[in-house]
Amino acid sequence: MSLVVRKYVPQIIISAIIVATVAFYYLYISKEVAGAFSTADKALSDWAVIITSFALIVGGIDILRFHVLRIKREGLAQAPFSTVTIALLITMVVFGVIGWYYSYADPKAGITITTQPQFRWLYTNVYAPSDAAVYSILVFYIASASYRAFRVRNPMALLLLITAVIIMFGNTTIGGLIWPGFLSLRDWIMTVPNTAAFRPITIGAGLGTIVLGLRLLTWREVSWMGRRE
Amino acid sequence: MISWEVLGAWISAALVVWIYSFAYRDNALYKLAEHIFLGTAAGYSIALALDSLNRVLIRPAVTTPGTFWATSWHYVIPVVLGLLMFAKYSRRYYWLARYAVAVNLAVGTGLALRAVPVANIVRQITATILPLWGSDPVKVVNNWLMVLITVGGLTYFLFTIFPRRVEGAPPSPTYQVYRALYYIGIYGMMVGFGALFANTIMTRVGFLISIYLIYLQPQVWASIVAAILAAIAIVLGALRKR
Amino acid sequence: MSGRISLGRVLESRELLYTLLLLSVILPLLHPIGIPIEISVRTRDVYNYVEKLKPGCHVYIEVYYEVAARGELEPNLIALTKHLFDKGCRIVYGSLSAFGVVAFSLFRASAADLFADKVYGRDYVYLGYIAGGEAATASLAKSIKGTISVDNYGNRLEDLPLMKEVDKATDFDLVVIVSSGTDVFAYYVRQWHTPYGVPLLFVALSVIGPSIEPFVGAKQAIGMLVGQRAAAEYEVLVGRLGLGMASMDAQSTSHMLILAFIVIGNVVYWSKRLSSRRGGAR
């Protein structure tokens, strides 16, 4: 019995919903039934929208738990850093909740979670610049890689390099000064050989999605359950 | 009295510099900035999840309860499922969270599954069925390239059962065609990856430019100080390697 | 001897590469060179498509990028918004990613002049963040008001004049997806274009562009604006120069520097390889 509720019922739910979602889209019986299908289809999508919100909250709490455990495990060396993470996480949530409260207590003030002044200050001046800096630091590694790793060892690497150089000239304004044809050559590469090169990948991704769907439908895919039964 | 705006600008600039210091080497200030980023990002994510939940569910339930219960009563189910997600922290009832994951996964997969055959497969194949003969030579060459590289890529990725070659015997025509398509696929992909590499540079440099223009402000003297600091870093780096 | 070694070390150090890269970006920003820009056919095609939209048309814009991608995508978003407003279009913005809210807030502040004479609720609306990814995309395609009841600022959607005119995917004349990720383009192709045939316009990071090109090639999107270069071109076309155009000189110098790194790296590699071969032959 316990295995039934722990494993089989969730799998039955998966199969039933996949079949229903596909049927709602392709099956046509009558206009009335199609209307009912459309309503049910929208309801299922909305369920996923609501559950995703809960999943995001659980994800945030996971980070909180992880840092509390890190302080316990790693002691003073990690404590100041993890404390900063925990404090900022809680601060953001508290300001967000204050905004949420005001959206009901004083709707005319126009304060909501995302427009609460302190919350806004924190995401504009702390979250935004650190996010931008973290992602942009990769530019240094690209520069370093182009010097150390971009070696023409064989004809394939040579073709890759030639394409890259043409696109680089086509992307920049200085390329146009050197030879005006770089821009149209870049556009040709992007629309003909590049499109053809990425098309099999797009088709492969589509086939992968179908295979994953069929594996879920037939209960062969169990990794989503987390631990094995 | 320093304003919040000015303080914010200083904090932004400091965070950028601390994070960039990682390019020189890992250090405590980078680690601090990294943890600040993580804390705000996680807190932001929770708050925005609440915001979405509020606007999809709570707000209509509170402000227009009559309409809500008449049309959206079934929202009780995802709310219960969402709350069950917290069961993952329990050693005994962890499996309850699977119900929520199951519904979410099934809806996502079902939605993708019904559109993927057309969007990712049929439309891509029909876009590759092109006339290979005609009066416009440029178009003909383009069409040949499009068809050969696409079929070559498919040969490389999907039709991975390479025909056997009998030892000593000359290669069969099937083998030769397969081999040619296989290599056309690889060379086509090299063109794609070359484009990807060049565009990666564009993106990353673009990120750096926007950081400089938005958070660090283009000041001549500040840039000179930064250059001196960088020169010191070069010398220190060279000495360290010795 | 030691002096020669340390000079070699300095020349090989990654710190030198990084500094040169920073200089190649910073110097042209401090002293712009002003290299003229040519407009590509693809950008002009997108411009011409928008140009043909009729006054009063409705456009949905998905703002789906993190702050890091601002330099590449925000100039595109600003130029497109200006063009659409100039054509008399009304715009509904929405975000399927949480960071889209920050991106929109920063975009709104950078393009304050464009919104100065526009009335919120009549000319444009920002729906805010809607969780759920592909499920949310599918749900919004059927009914926006059936999915969320209030916008990002707490206004009831039913009270906003613009939202009385639009509700579902087919109500829009154009859907623009401004994204730093690949997935969301596929979501809109699958949930908005495939079932409803809504025209899509992709605005992508340069690094994303090549991989979503097959959708554009298969006419599942009317066109694509890729990165800062397309932004700069569009800024010129709509006559409002901004971050896109300001970045072009710095992009040129840094690209030339990286090209020099590649060439030097290969010269060093091949000279070492050839000399070792010669050594082996001896």
C-alpha cells in the first residue's frame, strides 16, 4: 500500500495529465466539448503556475537551510559569509512582505512587493550590479582562452577560426571599414550554413522532448522522484 | 548627509570591483560579494514567487471572493499540492512532495509534447525541403548547402549506425555516401560553432561595456587609477609565477 | 638573464591580457572614434515590418533578461519601444522570469523620455512576473486576465483601458521576445505561434542568436535582432542613439585585440611545434 501512494499514484497522475493535455489539444468531438477541453487545459496550466511559485519558495528556503548547515559544519571560517547571505535573504523577504501588506492595507499608495522602496533599493543597488558583474567576468576568460586555447590544429579548427573571424568583422563597425562585404557575408553565414548546422540540433531537441515524454508516460523515467523506492 | 542614491551608487561600484577582483585571484572581498549576491538573489526569488502567487491567486480570492469561488474553486488543488512540497523536509512524509512535482512535470511535458512535433520537427523539415535546381545560381548553391549540412548534421547526431565496411573490400556506395554526409555534418557544425564563438565575444564584451558605463561611470582619473592598479597586478602576477 | 625572463613572464601573464582588454574597452568609451555604422538587411527587414504596423496596433513584449544582459538587450528594447510608440502602437509588457521585473524597472528609468507623454493603462501596461515557464506562456495565450488579476503595480487589469482591448494571443499584432535565455523563444514558438500563428520577433543576445536561427529560418519568427550590433543599427534607424551605438567603437577595438590574441597564440604555437619537429628530425 505504502509503495502505491509513494510511487504508483504519482506516476498514474503523470500519465493521466500528459494524455489529457495532449488530448485537449488534438481531440475534437464537438464545439461544446472543445470549449470544455479548452477550459480544463487552461486550468491545468494555471495549476502549474501556482505550484511553480511554491517550488520557488521551497528553493529559497533550501538555500537558507544550506547556509545554516554550513555555519554548523564549517564554523568560524564560513560563518561571516553565510551570515551575510542569510541576513540579506531574510531582509529581502521581509521588505517584500511589507510591500505585500501595504498593497492590501493601503491600496491607493501603490506599494506592492516589487515597488516597496527598500526592496527596490536593494535589488537596484545590490542585486542588479552583482548579477551583472558575476556574468560579465567571463569576458576575461574568453580573452585568455583566445590566446591560450584557440589553436589551429586541424582543418576543422581552421574552418571554425575563419568563420569566427568573418563574424567578428561583420559584427563590428571596424569590419565595415576594412571591407564593406563583411556584414552581408556575416548575414549569409548566419542564415545559411549556421541555420543548417543548428537545425539538426533543434530537431534533436524536439525528439528528445518526445522521448522524455514517452518515458514519463510509460513510467520508465523515475529520476524526478528524487530518491529511489 | 549622504543620500540613499549616492550610497547605492557606491555599493554598486564596490560590488562590481570586488567581484572583478576574482579575475586577479580568489579573495575574501570576492567571497563576500558572492554571498551578498546569493542572499539577495534567493530573497528576491522568494519575494517574487509570493508576488506571482498573490496576483494569480490570493488577490482575486480576497477582493472578489464570489467570482473566485464560482470560477476558480479548483485552485484549492494546486495550493494543497504546493504546500505538500514542504513535506520534502520530512524524513517520513517526503514522498508527498512528489504529487506536486508530478503535476508540474506532467503539465510542462504535456504542453511541450503537443507542440514540439510541429514546432521543432515538421516545420524544420519542411523548411529544409528546398528546390535544388533553378535559374538563380546563388539560391541553388544556398539550397544545396542548407540541405546537405542539415542532412549531414542529422547523420552525425541521429542516424548513428554507421554502415560496416568489409575488411579488404572496396568501400560500398552506401558507406561512401554516409561518410561524406557525416563529414559535411561535422564541417557544417564547425561553421555554427565559429559563429557561436564570435558572438560569445560580442556578448561578453557587451556585458563589460555596460558594467563600465552604468556602474563605474566613465571618469578619466578613475580609469587611470584602475590602470595603475592593473599594472601593479601584472607585476605581482609575474613575480608570483617566478 | 633574470630581467629577460621576468619580461617574458609579464608578456605571458594573464593579468596583462586582462589589462589590455580593459584598456581596449575603456579608451574608446572615454574618447569615441566614431566609426560609421552600416545597416544590415536583417535589421532593416525588422524595421520595415514594424513600419507597416497600423496606428492603434497591439504589441506584447516579453522582458526576459537578467541585469547582466542589459547592455545587449536594453538598447534594442528602447529602440523598438520608441519605434512602436511612434507608430501609435500600444504595448503590454510581461515577464516570465523573476529578474525581468528588475530589467523592466531599469529599462523604464533609462527610457523615461519615451514614456513621458504616455499614459499608463492606456498606452502601455506592465503585467509583472508570472511564474510557471511554459505553463504560464500557454495560460497567457488563452487569457491574460484569466491568469493574473492585477498588474505589477497592483492595478486591476479589468480597470485598465488597454487590457479591455486585449486578452489573448490572437489579440496581438506582434509579439516581441527580448530574452537572454534560449528556452523562452521555444516556449513562445510552441505555445503562441504554433497553435495561434501569432507573428513573433526575437531579440536575442549575440551568444544565443546562432542557436535560435532555425526558428527564424523556418519562418516561425518574422525576424531577429541580435545583440548590440542590431541595437546600434536600430538606434540609427529610429533616430535615438544610446548604449548600443556608444558601445560600437569599444566593441571594435576589443574584437581587434582578441583577434590579435588569437593570431599571436597561433604564431607561438606553430613556431614551437615546427621547431620541436625540426629538433626531433635532428
